[in-house]
Amino acid sequence: MLDTLNRAQAHGLAALPPVAADSLLALIAMCNADTRPEKIDVGVGVYRDAAGGTPIPRAVKAAEKLLWERQETKAYLGGRGDARFATLLRPFVLGRHADDGRIDQLQTPGGCGALRLGFQLAKLANPQAQVLLGDPTWPNHPPMAGGVGLALSNYPYYDRDNRRIRFDEMIAALRAGRPGDVALLHGCCHNPTGADLSDDQWAQVTQVVVEHGLLPFVDLAYQGLGRGLEQDAAGLHGLLDVCDEVLVAQSCDKNFGSYRDRVGALFIKTGSRETTATAMAHFLQMSREMWSMPPDHGGAVVRIVLDDPALRADWLVELDAMRARINQVRATIAAADPRLAFIGEQFGMFSMLPLSRAQVVALRDDHAIYMADSGRFNVVGMSDEALPRFIAAVVATLDA
Ligand code: PLP
């Protein structure tokens, strides 16, 4: 009697615990349900242009066409994914370290895949390691690091009310880390605060990492959207100057506008080519257990862009335009009110407004402006047309 073996409740599925509501998903649902035509969604984490759209870059569109014309097979590529795609990223990600034979890389499903795989290797190498995470950090970091079974610990990062990096406390907390602990660092465009370390602060963090034997894991998800491709990786390059062991989770999803195509890569540097080869073999085994191999389309498109001088040049023009728009919107908001001046000194798509939860709710109820309870907002989440209204509403709410 086969049917009796698969009764409802027989396998525990009906007793699965409920999942705690995700506040960001709840925010999206609330915004979708809002019928006010003037609503502004600055909760979502995608770049929007002056017209309020999230366009596919011209170079990406052109490369997709070339891929369609040229691709002759969709046979499996293997666990490393598109090896040339990841190799072409080396000059951008590694800069002057691009020729270091102790560094290797593989394609991953987005920056998230790279983070997960990196944490998993860290756990295998040192099960006692803690992951030191900034407070605040991107809300996906704790579950990804904790999900592999690593212990988590916070280092103070940003004082939202006084709009400054808690640098001395950050350094003290990193110093308190044990040798072998993983220090997760945002390469640039800190999400959620927009507050990036200065060159001098990077140098001090690098020194602590070296002196205390921490394993730096750099999350580089917004390269090119802060100060420029080279400068956005300058902190990482400084780490590579002096550290034998470094992990880098890279994402092309923002700088190539490829969000849903899941384009990323994981880089590893160790003290020797042999150790790097062993680590890579573990990555391949681990990724095989999770996703087998990364999706091809997005990586192939980025490869075509980077391999074609004209497309590459056009991508760089568009990347510059995205960065210019982010910085121009930042300057406009900063100029509107002295209390918002700090936004002009920060980088990337996010900043945190010093608003109470009640003020965030008031913005939603009274002005149809949606942002996270923390006051984190997407600086380029609205069109140019909506920007003056956004600024006026924030200033009115700060005044209230
Ligand atoms: N790291 C940070 C800080 C991010 O904000 C994001 C995406 O929002 C990622 C990593 C992951 O990007 P991806 O969409 O490529 O997985």
C-alpha cells in the first residue's frame, strides 16, 4: 500500500516551525500594496537611474546578443564555472597582485555564493574560529557565516546618531580577536552605512589583522560604485601587500547590473601555490555539494564584455556614469540640510538616516516613503523627479 507510506504528517513536514518574518520582505510587501502613485521605495538594494529604472547596461545587452549568436553548446562547464570570466576579473580585484601565483579563484553564484563558500572553508580549516562582523553589517552576513556553524562576534563599526565610524572601538575589538578568527571587512561602499574606512584606517586595520593573526575576508560587492575601480579595492590591495592568507568574495551583480543572473567569484590567497591548490580542491568539493556548478549566463556575458575592447570601454563609461549619479545625488541631499551633510562624505548606494523607528513609520504613513527601520536607505532608490520630494519629507520628519 504505497499511498499509506506517504501520509501527511509522516515526515515531519507538517510540523516544520514557522520562519520569522523578514523585515525587508515585509517592507517590500507593504510598499507593493501601497496604492499612492507618488510612493518612493528606498528600501530595495538596486541602482536606479534618473528616470527611476534599473537598466541593463548597454555593454551587457550587446554581450548577451553575442552570446546568443556564438554559443554552440550548453554542455557542463564544471565546478569552477567560466574560468576565463574569473581570470579576467583579476586585474580589477587584485590590482598589482594580479600576477601572484598564490592567488586563485572560481566563479560562484553571486557574491553570496562566494561568501558562503569562503565561510565554509574557514570552518573546515579552523572549526574554533569566530567570525568578527561589524555592527552594523549587511543583514545577510550573520546567517551566512553562522549557517556553516562558525561562532559570530561583533566589532563596533558605525555610530548612526553621531554619523561616524567607531574606529577606536573597532580596532580594540579586532585586537581582542583570537589568531585564526575571520575578520569580515567591506571592501568599499559599506552596506548599510555608506561609511568607508579611510586609507589610513585601512592601514591600521591591516596592521591589526597581521599582528593578531586574523584571516581577512573582504566582501567586494560594489567595486567601481564608490570612488573608482582602483580606489575601491585599495584597502584589499594593502591587505594583499602584507598578508599571506586572504579571502575575497566578489560580485559583478551591481557593477554589471546583473543582479538576477548571480555573477560572482571567490578569490583565495595562501602562503604557497600548493596550499592554494588544496584550498581550491576543497572549494570545488564543497560547491559540488551545494550548487554543483555556478549558473553560466551572467559570467559568460561579463567575460564577453571584458574580452572585447569596445564593450569593455563602454561598460567603464556606464560604470562611471552610475558612480557619478550616486555621488551627485549624495551631494544634492547633503546640500539640502546641515543634518544631512554627512551623506556627501559617504560612498555607495546606502546611508543611514538618524531617524527613530517612529520617524521611519511617519515617512511611510505620511509621505509614502519606504525604508528599513534602521534608517538605511538607497541613495539612488528614486528618480530625479522624486528626489526633491524625498528630501523635503526627510527634512520635515527631522524637524517634527
Ligand atoms: N555583500 C554585500 C555587502 C551586499 O550588499 C550584497 C548584495 O546586496 C552582496 C554581498 C551579494 O551580492 P550578490 O547579489 O552578488 O549575491
